[in-house]
Amino acid sequence: MSKGKPPLNLIAGIVIISVICVLVMGAPVFTHYNPLEQYPEERLSTLSKAHLLGTDRFGRDIFSRTLYGGRTTLASSFLALVCSLVLGLLIGLTTGMFSGTIFDIIVMRIVDVLMAFPFMVLAMIITALFGTSLMHLLFVVAIIWWVPFARLTRSIVLQVKNETSVAAAKVLGANTRAIIFRELLPKVITPILILATFELGTLILSISALSFLGLGAQPPNPEWGSMLADGRAHFFQAPHVLLGPALFIVLTVLGLNFMGEGLRDYLDPYEIIKL
């Protein structure tokens, strides 16, 4: 692992994400408006001291809805990431350990199919069959997003499973579970953590895009993607209605990309794998 000061992009990413998380989690502290409460007499009002980001077509405070909507977007994205990461890790470790077996061949063919299948199309099929809801959207994400974690994990396991430390563990009588979780898993954690940082940003964009299409969180509950969809009809009349969710999406993804790049430079996963 590289030593020295953390790179500036890592620090910048941590600062950006920390500020956004504080704003989102501390929404009741930063705004006194109910995100669902309507003020018809103030509909489409511009930025002001009373409404920092203005109001939407129903007179709801956009700043309040952006902060509370961030809870839905970030929580659902993080939950989907955790489920996908755990599933991908387990599958990648197992297929890598037993590479060349029938199980490995079948799983890798499933991976090929899932990588070739358009994510948006699958989301539309699932929602058409079971209805539009955030839970159905998370289900779609979970059954697709484990693939990159499994592929990376398997490739690392194939690289390190014949190293001296693993061979020594086998000689000392360690069982398969012990080898996987004590010898192979530590080699995988750092590269997977870096990948997860990038994938979280992509997940936020994907979940927001699906909500924009009406396949995720349903109104009147705020969510960044659905807020963009709700305000697009008034873009030329009141462009500020898109400012809040668009700005938070951009800053969040930018911060996560900074963090991923910084972690990659600071932790040097290729060097860790060789240890």
C-alpha cells in the first residue's frame, strides 16, 4: 500500500460526499418545509430567501424536496450496491476457487448473458409484470449489478490462488472456507472497494434515470429522478425547478468518482494483490 498524504481528489471527494450526506440526513435541520406540503399561491416561484431553490408547480419547496428526495435516492442506491457487492463477492470467490468446473462454466455463461442484456429493457419488463415501485426497481438492480463484482473477484482469485501463502494454507490443512475467507478475500477487498465507489455513482445515475421514466419512486414522494421528470414540462418557464436534483446528482456522482480515483491512487490495488 502506498504511503504519504492522501491525493487531493480523494480529499475533495470525501468532502463533497460528506457535505451532501450531512445535508440529506440532517434535512429537518436545514429546512422547515414539509416536502409534501403544497403552497398553490407560491407555485413556480423563483429562488428567494424563503425558498432557496424556488418552488415547483404545486408550490412545494424544491430545496426541501431535494434534501428529503436524496434520502430515497442515496439509500436505495446504497442498498442495491451492498446486495450486489455481497452476491458478486460470494459468486466470484466460489467460481474463482473452483474454476473450470461445471458450476464455474454455467455461472460465467449467465454473466455473459446478463452483460449482453440491456439493463433498461429488463427494468421495463419487470415493472410491466409486477408494477412500478422502488422495491421492484431495486430487485432489477440487484439481479444485474453483481456481475462486475463477480468478474473482478474471480479474475483476482485466479491470479492469487496459486501463490505461496495459499499453497501453505492447504499444506497446513486449511479447508476451502478458510482459504477463501482468510487467504483470498483480503486480496480482493481493496480492488472491490474501489470498484464499488465507481459503481455507486453509476447506480445513482441509473436509479435516477429509471425514476425519471416513472419506473422507480412514485409521486408525491420526492426522489431526484422523479423530481427531474416532474419539472421538465416547466423547464422553459421556470428552469430553476430542475436545479436542485440535477445539482445534487452531478455533485454526488462527481464526489464518488473523485473518491474512486483517489482510493485507486492511494491504495494501489495492484501492489496489494502482490502482497
